[in-house]
Amino acid sequence: QNAFICRNCSVFDDNLREDGFCGDEKGAFSGADTSRLGRFEIVRDGTLFLDEIGDMQMNMQIKLLRVLKEKVFERVGGTQKIKTNCRIIAATHKDLMKAIREHTFREDLYYRLNVVEINLPPLVERVEEIPFLVNQFIDDANIEYDKNIKAIDSELLDQLKSYNWPGNIRQLKNVITNAVILAEADAITSLNIPAFQSSGQKQKLSNSRNLKVLIEKETGDIEKKVIGKVLLEEKRNITNTAFRLGISRKTLYKKIESYNL
């Protein structure tokens, strides 16, 4: 089976970009104590996936173009020409035609790479896929974090489908992974996200059950204050306090214990 190697072009170190692709010979630079294979040699007849190709520096674009044209390369510090027959798949979130006009991406490299183009629309244009993606990300997070989340609340799912997702699938995955990690039961009932922008307005993603919890908490706080006030006024006389509150002495005792009054 042929190799498949992924390389993110946006995280290259300035001094290691070329030898990362082409490898280097012993003594090619300080610290090169042994010869190392680059991605082109490691992948051989397999596939090299270049993610975020639009972020590749111009000097590396020139080197990549040469490899694509001539099917050969040399290790850094070497003179021997090494053949490669790997398949290149490139991806980017950038508008490469705009990058070409701005002289940040080579036009000849663009056309050399663009043999078969697959245009993947942003997530906001294919919201019908969100339920399937969410289920997949839940399964992935369950395995990675040893959780057992079985479902997501339908109201939350509707809100996820209404969001514009500027970060596309990666953002959705992060959101769902975060929800799985924080979930206390076997279903996702809230999304702990600071601020979602939807139709220009901030939203907090929550559902009816979370609203119920919030109402119960607020009601409890008010009830505690009222009971405490009446207890103080009645000098902690249980009979008089219960009478004024319209509850039984037994119920009052429970609430005093519950609210630690």
C-alpha cells in the first residue's frame, strides 16, 4: 500500500521548509549530523497532501513547481538528482486567483496543481450535512475522551444549523468536542460557547431544559431571600413564619435546611 503524508504549508519553519520536503545530507547545515529523508522520498509513489497551499512561501512555491515539472529533486546540501512519482493533492481556504493578482501565489504553480479541482462549499451552504457531521464528531470524541454521549438536543441542532460557521467544519468539530467533554449526562443539552454570531446578533446556545434550570435557580434565590426575611422578622418563630409564608412547618424546616438558613 502506497504512503499518504499530510503537510500543513502554513506552519513551515523558515529554516526547515526545503529539507522538510527534499531531505538533507549529513553536514548540510549546523546540526545535520545524519542524512534525513524528506517528504518526497518518504512518500515515494504515494500521495503527498499539502494543506493550506495558499500559505506556502514564495521560495518554496518555486521549488515545488520545479519538482512538479521535472519529477526530480536534490536533498539540501546534495547534488544527486532523486526521482519522485508522488501524487500531489493540495487544499486551501484562500481565493488563489485573488492571491495570484496580489502576487502572493504563483500563477504557473496554480495551473500545474489545478488538474482536477474540487470546490467544497462552506458549511453554511450545506447545512443539511450538519446533523451527520455532528453525529460523527460525537462518536469521535466519545472514543478519544472515553465518553458515552448518545445524542444532542434537537433544539440545539436547529441552532447549529442556523449559525454561519466562519471556521467551517473545523469550528463545528471543536464545538462538538467541547460539548462532549463537558456533558454530564449521556446527551448534549448545552454548548459552552462564549459568543455565537447568528444574523448579526449574539446567541447563547441553550435549550428548554437549561432554561428550566435557570428559572429554578432564580426562583430558588428569591425564595431563599423571602424566607430569610420573614424568619428574621418573626425572630425565627417557625409557627408564625410558616403561617405568613402559607406553608406547613414541615415544609419550612426542609427549606431552612436546604437553603442553610
